[in-house]
Amino acid sequence: MLKKYILTPGPTAISEDVLIEHGRPLIHHRSPEFGNIFAEVLEKLKKLYRTKNDVFVLTSSGTGAMEAAVANSFKKGDRVLVASSGKFGERFKEISEEFGLEVIHLDYEWGSAVNPEDIRERLEDDNKIRAVMVPFSETSTGVINDIESIGDIVKDYPAILIVDAITGLVTTDLETDKWHLDIVIGGSQKGLSAPTGIAFISVSDKAWKLIDQSDLPKYYFDLKAARKAMQKNPPQTPWTPGISIIVAMNRALDILFEEGMERAFERHRAMANASWAGAEALGLELLVAEPGSRGFSTTAIRVPESIDGKELVKIMRVKYGVTITGGQGKLAGKIIRIGHIGYVGMFDIIIAFSALEMVLSDLGFKFEVGAAVSAVQKAFMNNNYFNI
């Protein structure tokens, strides 16, 4: 029997407590029992987001919430600015173009962070830009963008700020209200380590002004319908939600707050730092060269030119039972990505780098056996997070 481990940027491993909740007998979505659970989830999501704004729950992946943000906020032909340095920034472009928006591209090399001052310059030059869209944590590269600075800039212009925080929430501090973030998108299967299938989206008063004027088509992802249903007592969703996922997510949120938000951020930093140390001990190059631009959800590692990254990922999963991910788009076959997000502990990271060493050996790469594992162990041993 091959024991299996999942260390991807999402979906993430799920704790036993959350799995138990997910497996409970189904309750009806219009029952008072579910309504009370849903009300709890909504309040806990506000706490997670650090916002007084409404947070809506959608039964979809994070991409559904990205589409909802676009479909609800604009009129056809509106001009938007998309700042992109990876696959999910490009997804904002693709969705916006699909809905007939005029998209201004602010593109960066994959592995580089967005420069907030570039956004300021574009907004200063063009008062017709209705929104700025940017990922907080770019899952395809492991880059973290300075959303706090971007929010401080955008607040002074008519445009709203739409943030993909799907892998940023829980892994890194995010202050929705304090940072002036108008629409923030999250997902159940990332830092919360809940089952896949729920997205959430917060909406500011500034964003509602655009939503009230929107003429783009929407039905299932209509946030006005969601707001109307949420005003009932107890609150509801307009359509049948992912009942069991929401019940499980309620427990996942409790676990997060029992740990404490700051401790969760520290834990993700510890996992990331150890992963960086493991890669560097093997002589491998991290995709994100600038340490201050590295996010804490995912470590993207360039594979040696002699090795096919896709084959590496396959062998690691099939032969050793450890699932990581490869590159997307232009980085396919050129990088691997190790997720250290959500329900991941230090021994999971040690296992990941032990398996990586074995695969690299299988593929003929020369290195000192045990170098990565030793570096990961030392990083954990020297990290104050693990002090009792």
C-alpha cells in the first residue's frame, strides 16, 4: 500500500475534525438548523476578512467568484486595469474580455511582483478606469503582491479594487477594510482546508455603487439576489448551496480561530521558510528571486534544464505517493510548486523534500543525499514558531 500525501496549492489536506463534519447527515438548506449554521459562517468570514462589509457565499470554485466580481460590477464596454504576473492575473483578463470589457493590461514577468506605482500612474492618466484587478497571492508563481499599498492608492480614485485572495487568506495578513479593498475573493479549499466547492466574496459600499448600475448578464452569480436572500432571518442563499461543505467550513473556521490568526500566519511563514531552505540546499533556483515578494502559500522551484518538470511531478505522485503541482501556462514543465498551505505540518514538508530528493536521484540529478531534508529540519528547529 502506498500512503498518499497532498502538498499542492489547493485543494489542500483536510483535518479529521473537518472531515467528520463534512460526513454528517444532510440537513435541508431552508431549515432553521442550516440557517443558524449559515449565519455563523457569515459572521466568521467577516472576522477572517477583517471587514464590516457583507461577505457572500457561492457554491463554486474561486473562479466562480472571480466571474461574479466581473459580471456584477460593470457595464459592457467599461474599462478595467488588470495587473498580472501569472496565470490567475491572466484569468481576470480572460473573464473581463468574455464579458465585453475593455481591458488594459499591466503585465509583469512571471515570478515578479506588481509595482503599485505603475497602478497609480495608469489611474492618474485615465479617469475612465472603473476597476483595478490584481491577485494578492499569485498561486501559479508563489508571488505575493503589496495589496496594502495598492489599496491605499486606488482609494483616491473612482475605480474599485478587486482582489483575488484565494491563496492569500489565512496564509498572510489581509485587512479588507483597513486596506480599502472593495471586492475580495476567497475559497474553501485553500488556507481554510475545507472541502472544495465554496467561494466567498466581500463587497464594499464603493463597489455596491457600481453593482447597482451594472447591466452585464448574470443569474446564478447575481449578488443582488444573494444580498436579498441574506437579509432573511435566518439568512439564506438564493439557490441551493453546498450544504455539507458549508457545515464543514464552519468547523474549519472554528479551528482557525482556536489557533489564532497571527499564529496561522506564523505557521505558514515557517512552512515557507523551510521549503525555501530545502530547495536552496539542493542547488535549485526559486522562481521568485526577491525574498520580499515570496508568498507563504506556495514555493515555486525551477527544475534543472535536464529534467522535465511534468515527469518529475508524475513520478513523485505515482512512485512515492506525494502530490505536488507543476507549472501552468508558459511555466509548464519548467517549475514545480510545493504547497504549504492550510492543514500542513512540518513533517509534511520533510516528507515532500525527502520524496523530491528521491525523484531527482531517479532522474539523474546530482546532489548530496539528505541535503534538503537536513536544511528543512534545521529551518524548523531554528524557527521560534515551534518553541514551547
